[in-house]
Amino acid sequence: MKLLKSTSLVSALTMCSRLFGFIRESLVARIFGASAVTDAFNVAFRIPNLLRQLFSEGSFSTAFVPVLSDYKANRTAEETREFIDRICGTLAAVLLIVVGIGLLAAPLIVRIVAPGWRDPEQIVLTTDLLRVTFGYIFFVSLCGFAGGIMNTYRRFAVPALTPILLNVAMIFGAAVLSRYFSVPIFGLAWGALLGGVLQLAIQVPALMRLKLLPRPRWGWHHMGVRRVLKLMVPSMFGASVAQVNMLVDVAIATFLMAGSVTWLSNADRLLQLPQGVFGVALSAVILPHLSGRFAKQDTAGFSAALDWALRIALIIAVPAMLTLTWLAEPVLWAVFGYGKYTGRDVHMAAWSLGTLALGLPAFIGVKVLAPGFFSRMDTKTPVKAALTSLVSNMVLNCIFFGGAVYFRFYAPHAGLSLASAISGYINAGLLLLWLRRAGVFQAQPGWLAFAFQLLMASITLSLLFAFAAQHFESWIGPWQQVPAHRRFAAVFAAIAAGGVVYVGTLMLCGLKPRQLLDRH
């Protein structure tokens, strides 16, 4: 119950963040559309987002939280505070160096990430945008450090609240700041930097209440810092494979027609709702819990917690996958289809969303399974799975993308999304296999019945959504002529009906809530 309550709290706050994110993306689509300018911003902001995965909620967090949990359980309060001070000072110094290199090497980075662009003006614009957004890394990474402390001490609310501030700041940048720039998209970039500052600032009072506000001190040779670095270096890749795959997709998409990068980014943004609300929430809650179980050598509790998290992940990820696959166009019409974002943009983005969403159970599964290794301070094994996944993604990109171009398929960018989805299952499958081989995860009884219940509910939900997708326009009229509130109401009604049908089918097939509530 404690795990479920914590996950529900983080999920609710993350849901608020994602709603603000949808408002932000809808506003950006309305103002800027899907053009070479928005492609430039999406490439420029993709790079700080990748580094955020490494220094904030990705590899740093997965290395820092288990070590801090060990200090909290087995060391004195003074030793724990010194460790926090040392890691803060070391992280801040490294981040300043990274930001400095990024500002100087921005033109080279853009050339690497967007090799298909030949327009000098677009390359210069992307470079300038990157120099603005690169500073975001410093603030959001320290924010992730503070969030790791809060999560370890079971204070989940403030870290889950911080992403809302980024979205609010970027909305302010797009709606207000953009008016003061000759190239309006720069308002959005400065809004992202402002959001990073606000995200870090809100963590300070929370840390003061815990009496754990760091006093940054250099600590390269401190034992705890060295342990974090040792764990972090291999996990820098393993924890961020999805972002690396997306970066590869973006690089290939720069060879395609204008708007391709934005269509891929829009699909990824919508996928972040279930991933963030449930995947990230489960990961944030399960990592310190598993770290605590491991520190106490509670093997049975460790395995039971992983089993619980996997069932919760599948119950949520499967209907989310079906929703974004069957209702891709209606969802895109409701969120993005306004102003300069045309019906063609909706249709092309729907190809990306529908194929990428197929991998959603795997993406969320990785966020649950990877902590099974990180909590035991094993960061090398997930790297092997991530490397295999990345190589698979590249091979599949060549197959699907090459085939789409050869056969002149009008939406070749969809092949990139499909490759990412399949490589996600390869990653998740390897992690599950190796957890079982290590003997730290043993499936609890009832999985066969659970799989049957999930299958029947999925079939029922698919039939409902297939029917709804075919009849939306006959119910509400042509999407272009329907006001925003009616679009959202229609999509929400379909999803709500699907939720009732899905849960009802699960219960009719014998699933009882206590089967999930009892697993902690």
C-alpha cells in the first residue's frame, strides 16, 4: 500500500505536469506550426534533454540514490550530510565544464545531430538556440540531484511538482517572450532556461526542512563520490538508451522533408504522458524501495516489489498503448491541430505516434526493470541490454527506413518510430531475462491468469477504439471546423468509455483489486 500510495501521488503530480506540457505543445504548434523553425528548436532542445537524462533523472539518479540509501541506512547523519555536500560540489563543477564545452562546440554538435540539413540559415538558427538552451542542463541536473535526496527520504511531492514549472515557463516564453525577439522561437528557448532556474529554486526550501541543504564542496576523492562515479559511468548509456535512440531517429529525419523532426517530436511528447505519469513515477518510487530492500538483504521482499511493479506497469501501459495507436489522429487533432499545424501535419504525426506507441509497454517496463539492477549497484548489465537495443535500433532503422524510401512510402519517418518500438522490447526482454538468471526476481503465482485477463481486456478495448476512430467525424463534424473544447470532449469521452470497458472486462475475467494492493 505504501508503494501504491507513493506511486499514485507522483503519478497525480506528473499528470498535472503533462497537462501543462500539452498546453505548451499545443500553443507552440498553433504559433509556429511544423516548419523548419520548429525543427530547429526541437533539435536544439533535444540535446539538453539527452544530457538531462544523463545528469539528472537518468544515470546520476540511478547511481546516487542507492549509495545515498546505503549511507542513510548504515552511516551516521554527519557522514550522510558530508557525502551530500561532496557530491553536490563535484556535480556542480562537472556541469559547469560540460556547459562551457557545449557553448563553444555548439556548431559542431548541430552538424553531428542534424547531418541532413544543408540550409546555412537553419544551421545557424539551431546553433544559436542550442547556446541558449544548453544552460538548462546545469539547473535541471542540480534539480535532479535534489530530487534524489527527497525521494530517498520518501518526500516525493516536490520533485514530482518541479516539471510543471518548466512547462509554465515555456508557455510564458512562447506566449509573451517571443514577442520581443525578431525570431520569435527564441522566446521559447529562453523560457526553457527560465524553467530550469525555477525547478532548482523550488527544491531549496524542501531541502532546508529536511536539514539536508547542501554546502557544495569539492569531493572527487571522497569514497561516496567515487562509488557514485563508478556506478554512473556505465549507466550513463544504459539509463538513457531511449533518448539516444530518439536522437538517432532525429538525425536520420533531418534527411527527410521539412517537418519530419517536429512530427517525431510531437509523437514522443504524447508518449511522455503515460511514460511520465506511470513509468517515471514507478521508477522514482521503486528505486529507493528496492535499494532499501537490498541494503537489508531482503531477497523475498525485493522480488515481490519487482513483481508488483511489473503488473502495475502492464495494467497501465497496455491500454495506453492501445489508446495512442487506435486514436492517434483524434488525439493529435485535439492537442496540436490548430493554427499553422495543418491536417497534413496531423496525419503525418499520427504515423509516428501510432508506431512509436506500440513500444510503450516495453518503455515503461525498462523503467521498472532497470532499477532491479541499479538498486543492487549493478550498472554494467543494463548497459549490455542498452547496447544491444541501440544496435538493433540502428539495424532496424536501415531496414524500415530504407524499405520505405525504396517503395516510396509517403511517411518514411514512421519506420524510425517502429524501429524504436521493437528495440524497446529487446531492451526490456534482456533485462527481465537477466534478472531471472541472477536469481533476484522470481515471478509470483498468478501470472497466467493475469495474462489472460489482460488479453481479454485488450481485445475488448481495441474493438471499442477501432469503432470510435472510424466514426469521430460523423459524430462531431470535420476536425478542422470543430472548436478545441469539443475536440477534447470527444477524445476524453472515448478514452473514459474505454477505461470503463477495460476495467470492467478485467474484473469480469476475475481480477480483484486486492491482488495488486497486497503486493508490496
